[in-house]
Amino acid sequence: MNEEFRPDVDFRPWGPFVPHDFKNQTITGVDIVIASVIFGLTLVNVAIAIYLGYRQTRSSRTPLRSVYVWLIWLELFVSFCMGLETFLHLLKVIKASFAFYFSILFWWCIQVQLLLQIIINRIRIIVPDRQHSKLIMIWTAVIVTAINISVFNIWIPARLQVSRGYILLNEVWDRIEKGIYLVIDAMLNWYFLKVVKANLIDNGLQKYNKLLRFNQRIIILSLLMDVMIIAAMSIPNSFVYVQFHPLAYLVKLNIEMTMANLIKRIAVSSSRKTGNVALVQEFASSDLSTTGNKSSSHHHVRRSSLIELRSHISATKAYPERQGRAVSFAPNEIRVTEDFHVVSEPLPDYERDGAYSRSDLEIATERDIKAADGTVVKSRSLDDITEGESMKSAGQGNGDSDDEAALVVRKNNGWGKLRG
């Protein structure tokens, strides 16, 4: 097993920037066994990611406009390409060259950037301060880009065996930058936990306790993937170690997509309760048990329940297939709680005459509701909470986001009422 795998005198490096005294790393049977197991696990996670990504893409109303959808599919594609190319090199199908080393590093840089941005996208769903979350996104991208540039200037010369100094520097810096990514990953996940607790749970949305507990456990697995990469550096063949990168980041990607599904499921869970009374009781029981001041907690319960109840619009009996539709405001869209009196108005002649077809009446994605004082309130919709702020509908230059679906039905040749 320690003998060289498929000895081949023609397996020599090619292309520019390759020194004349370049020596290939010895690939043994043990290396192939380890790499095969890792690549097999990578393919399993690829299949899981395709399944989760396909479901989330279908649930998105306009997937081609969703940055989140682009992020998950690009991360999947890049990770698979990196794993496949490295495995083919170990099988002596792809020879060493500047182009090969550059492509491997390119896949890795994109892989890291995308994964961290997916985590930040999850944070931006919850954070109420959009400017603050945008700064987190920008500074993370800047720091990671600076590290990537440094790796390009160290890792490629070390792989090409330009000098002994580059090789030693790469051994040190490679571990340092992996440690930096571990710290960034941990900080982003810690910040997410902090925001969920401060902005959701402490404000009465006790159902998000499930999200908090799940994230506290799954973050350990995510961070262990970074630890696994650092530990794999001890493997003698550096390209066997590279095989661990796509596996680790695909596991992280699957964790993120699972987290997105959980956020969506929890956010819409109240719509599956037996009426809004159960929702009020959920807020009341949770808040009264966690606060000492009974009068203040009662007021807080009432406000929280009011926010949640008014953010739900359910389908009518005319469309039973839409009964399970999830409709709720994203937490970060709740700014002010105000009382509005909705008044009905006579239907225009063209509506009364049946100018609209049945399909036109099923979903109104943006409808004006006039309050008693003349204020116009926008009814907004969000089909996929996993998209956060990444998708803006055409014509929404005024800053409105898609946060609530208003289901409208025709009844007795007229518009039905919105049910809340």
C-alpha cells in the first residue's frame, strides 16, 4: 500500500513557470484509498445539496433574481469541481502545471467567499439594522479577499517549488489563514445566535427558541469541518489534504440550507395552529413565565401578539390547496405597530363587470389598503424567507420588500375580504 500508485514516467509537469528541477509528489496506494473515501463522501454531500437546493429553488418565486439561490448553486458547483479535479490529479489523469494549481486555488477562493456570504445572508434575515448587516457583508468580503490574494502569492510558488523559502512560508501561513477562517466562521455564527435571542426571543417570539437551540448544536459540526481541514494538513501528500476542502464546505453548505429551511418553517409555524387564539396563548405563556413584572409583561404580550397576528393572511375556503401556504413578515421588517381601520369601497365598474379572470384573482402581491385617515398601507409578500434581502422585485425602488402574500378571492362577482 505504501508503494507508488501507477508509476508513469510520462507523468511530468508541463507549461510555463515550472522549474526544470520540479519533482512530483509521490502518490501511494494509501493516498488513493484515503482520497477515494473522501471523494465518495463528497459525492454523497453533493447529492444531498442538489436535493436541498432544488427544493429551495422551486420554492422561490423568481429564482433567477435570488442572490441566495445563485450562492448555493455556485458553492455546490465550485466544491464539486475542486474535488473532482484534485481526485483526477491523484489518479494521474491531470498533470501538475501552473494552470492546474491556479484553477485549484481559484475554486478554493470562490468556495470560501460564497460560504461566508451564505452565512451572512442568514444573518441579514434577522438583523433589523440593514446598514449594519451590509457593513458586515462588505468587511467580511474585504478581509477574505485580502487573505485570498496573499495565498495566491504564497501557495502557487510553493506548489511550483520555486524556492525552499516559499515552501516553508506556505506551511506556516496555510495554517494561520485556516485559523482565521475558523475565527470568522465562529464569530458570524455567534452573532447570529445573539441577534436571534435579542431581536426575536427576548421580544416574545418564543417559537424561535427551537432555531436557537438547533444552531447552538449545529455550529459545533460546522466548526469541526474547519478543524478537520487544519488537521488534514498533517497528511504527507498535500493534495490528499486538498480533498478535504470540498467535503468540508459541502457539509457546511448543507448545514446552511437546512438552517434556511428551519428558519422558514419556524417563521410560518403559527399559520398551522388552530386559529389565532393559540398564537396569542403562545406569546402570553412564554412572556409571563420569563419576566418578573406582570403588568409590563402583559403589555408586551399584547403588543407582540398584535404584531404576529396582523402579519398573517390565510387562504380562504375557495382555494383549499393554499391552506398550507406560509405567510408572515420577516422579523426584520417589523418597524412600528400601529392601529389601522380598513374600510371597504364600492367596486369600480370594470371590476363589477367581471373584467378579471380567475387566475388574476388568486394572488395579489401588492395591494393598497386605505386607512381611515387616508394613509395607504402596502400589503407585501415573501414566498421564500431564505432569500432575505437578496431579491428585490422589479419596480420596488422605494425600498419595499416582498414580505406578505395577500390572497384575494372573488365572491359573488366581487372582491373578497382579506382574512387575517
